[in-house]
Amino acid sequence: MAGLMDRIRGLASLFWREVAKFGAVGGVAFVIDNGLYWYLIHGPMSGSEVKARFVSAGVATIFAWVANRYWTFRRRRQPNPARELAMFVFINVIGMGIAAGCVWVAKYMFDVVEPTPLFVVGVFGTVLATFVRFVAYRFWVFNVELDEDPAFSHDQELVHPEGGHPAKAAPTAATPAAEKVRQSPAGQ
């Protein structure tokens, strides 16, 4: 039981900085997303609320990727940025689907047609999608272990207790190069 409590404390310690930065990036992305959505549903995309949600979420996603890659998770960036970007986009498509899905359910299943209630539902969907995104970013997109910092070492064992970091389970020919990138100051 003491081992489990140590792991829980370690997990909380590991996440607090990332959560704070992610929250700041998310706050700005939230304003971009919902400000643009409000503008679109009251102007150029009036009557196309679901499409407007996808457009606003797409713009906010571009901002979020840049901010999360170079600030929030800068020490966890993968050595292969193309793979990281593909995973980020995939996770964000899921997040956009969650946010737009909430608007779709409200509009087409519950016959909500007024822009203000649809906006509130869109905000709820964005909050739900944000939670999903953080978990996915942290464990699947920006998941390089911070071996250099003892406070962060073995962090992947909290998620993969049977073998540590999944990338370490099957070494490949690219592993030495990836290690050099991760350990170099430029790779951080």
C-alpha cells in the first residue's frame, strides 16, 4: 500500500507544472475557440453551428500544438516531430468531435436552435474535450520520459508498471539516435 501511495504522490508531483502550463495554453485556446465560434455563429456561419465549431476548434488547435510543443511539454517532445504532430492532430480530431458532437446532440436531438444555448453547450463540449486532450497528450503524444531530472525519472512506470516506458520495451536501430536527441540540450 505504501508503494501505491508513493506512486500517487509521484504522479501528482509530476503533473502539477504540466497541468498549470496546459491550463494556461488551454485558457488562451479556449478564448480563441469560443470567441471565434461566437463570431462565426452570429455572422458568416449563422445557421451552420456545427461547422462553425469545427472551424473555431481547428484554429485553436493550431495555436495549442505550437504552445504545447514549445512550452508545456517542451521536455517531453518526441524525437520525431512528424509522428508527434500526426498524433496531436489525431487526438485533436477526437476532441473536435467531442465538442461538435455536444452541439450536434443539443441541436438535432433536443431541438435547441437559439445561438446562446448552443454556445453554452459548445463550451461544455470544449471543457470535456480538454480533459480528454490532456490525458492523451501526456501519455501518448508528448510522452518522452524525463530521465535527466530525478523527480521525473520512471514516470512512465506509473502508466506501464510492468515494463516502464513502452518505447524502451523494443529497442530499434533508431534508439541510439533518439537517445542522443533526447539527451542533448537542443533536443529539449
